[in-house]
Amino acid sequence: MKSIFHICLIICLCVLVDAYRQNVMEFCSTVMTENREYHRERCTECTGTPGKRGPVGLQGSRGSKGDKGDLSDASDIKRQLDELQSTVHQALRVIPSVALQFCLMGLKSGSIPDSSMTSSSNVDHRHAAKWARLDYTDIPSTSVGAWCSRVLSNSEWIQVDLGAPRLIAAVVIQGRPSYPHWVISYKVACGDVEAHLSLIAEGQSDKVFRGNVDQHTKVIGWFPEPKTCRYVRLYPQTWQSYICLRMDIIKADCL
């Protein structure tokens, strides 16, 4: 009898446990569902703490190398230099004050010595070539402040020795400071050998440069293109009363 009782008790307990287990599982399932719904409703209001930044990624691959540029030869470089020199030469023509301030060769400043200035003739020592410096003034009983030739002829000349070949762009002249004597037109010869100077040409003819219209104004005579010369010689062609002038030389490589 006891055995039958025990068996019945065990069966009853198993039934109760199974029913309890089903209730517990239903309860837990309901709680978990409600918990998920709660968090779903709150996700727009609450966010978690941002995580740490991840490691830096690998560097990208190097780009392809560009095409190689064209090589320049010596003739191309010379052409570019010639174009630059031409541009400078044209700029000096447009702004003569720049040339007169920065590009004078040295007659006005005195850096070219008296011994480098010669002439075909002069009236006397007071009219010698060494006084033919731009903006020079007369010194009583010593200098008339200009060069004046003794002979009135278009074969007369005044010459400057620069000491070495230099690139020249122009010459600039004035008349005699104290008297109305000036050169109206002139020609220019230059070269590296004194005995073989060549006249500056324009086209097929010797260039005749325009000179002064009064005794004080500076007039620049631009070469058609810069010339490399050591000796520069002026030949007056026409003049006012007497052949008298002051001068300087404008270098082409001053800027």
C-alpha cells in the first residue's frame, strides 16, 4: 500500500512541477517581451557611451608618376634670354626716366675716367672731350661744361672707351649749358677694335639719330637693338651754331 501511495505522490508532484514550469516560462517570456518594447520606445531618448575610435587605416597606394617634360636645349635658353632682353629694352624706351636714373654707363658719375674720352678736335682745353659729361656745368676759365669741336664738319667725332665690351642700348646727349649750341642730329659707330668701328644701321642705311632742340633737354638715341661695344663714337651731322654736346651711354643690362 505504501508503495502505491508513494507512486501516486510522485505522479502528482510531477504534474504540479510541469504546470509550474509552463507558468514560469510564460511569465519570463512576457517579461522579456515587455522589456524589449520598453527599450524600443526609449532608444530615441537614451544612447550608450560612444565607443573608442578604431585604429588608423592603412595608407593608400601612391599615385602614378606624371609625364616627363620636354628637354630644353641651349638654343631654346638663348631664345628666352633674347626675348627677355628685348622686353627690358622696350621697357626702357617707354620709361626713359628709369634709364636715365639707373642705366647710365658712367660719364655723368665720373666712373669713366677723363683719359677714356677723346675727340677728333676741340676749340681749346676748356672745350675738351673730358667735359662732355651729362648735366655737367661750366667752370669759369676752366671748362665750358661741354665738348665743342674746333672744325664744323660732319666728320668730327667724340669717342668713349668703356675699357671692355659692354652691351649698349642707347646714347643720351645735351647741348652746351651756357650758350645755345647743340647737336641736332648724329650718327653712332661702335665696336671692340678702335680701328674697325661700324656705324649703327637701320635697315640698309646708317641710322641718323635725332638730337637736341635746345641746350638743356636730354634726348635719348635708342639703338634698333642692343650692341656689344667697347668703343662708342658719335659723329654730329647737323648742329645749332656750333658742334657742342654733353653725353652719356645707356647700358642694356641694367635691370
